[in-house]
Amino acid sequence: MTTPLLTGIHHVAIIASDYERSRHFYHQLLGLPILAETLREARQSWKLDLALPDGSQLELFSFPAPPARPSRPEACGLRHLAFRVTDLDGVITHLQRHGISVEEIRVDELTGRRFTFFADPDGLPLELYEADN
């Protein structure tokens, strides 16, 4: 038996156009706990480390005047970030209660699992994928 080269995702990094707005979105609205928050003065940048229950992390960065990331039409490269949830309907209700627009629920034709998409404050596509824990 060989040891796998990769053992999981450690973190996903996101650059925000409005740090405080995105901090509120990921920490308060989505409920991700803060592990650390650091002002990187030399780069005029904040770095916020947020925890996910599986041990992986989101890193939220601010930079002065970052360029917009094209989301449509879809292009090569990272397409979206998907979060595993156990109660898709409950999460959708929570998001909508906070004014977040959520697409209609679809069913993955390969797995039979339900999923949907919404966006963060900068339009980054985020997926909710219903799966058992």
C-alpha cells in the first residue's frame, strides 16, 4: 500500500473587495469561527483564518483595490467552492432570512444528491451540497 501524496484540503484563500463586509458574511452569517486575525502592515492587508468543522480553513484576505474576478462566462481554473451540509433546506432558509439569494435546488444526476448555489459579497459562486456526515 502506498501513502497518498495529498491527504486533504488545508485551506482555501479568498480575496475580498470589502474586508469588513466579507468578514461579517463568512463569520457572522455562515458561522465560521475565527482562528486568527492578522494585520499585515507591509502589505496593507488583513488575513482572517476561519475554521470549518472538518479541520480545513478559509483564509480571507484584503488587499488595496484588488481587480474583480470574472465569474461569468465560466473560464478555466477554480470554478466554485462547495460546502457539505446535512440540512440543505435549513441552510437555504437561514440564508434567505438574511437576504441572500439562493438558486433553485437541483439534483446531481450522478449521485442523486441535492445541491444549490449562492454567492458571497463579491459574487464568488458558493455551492451547498447535501450529504451525510
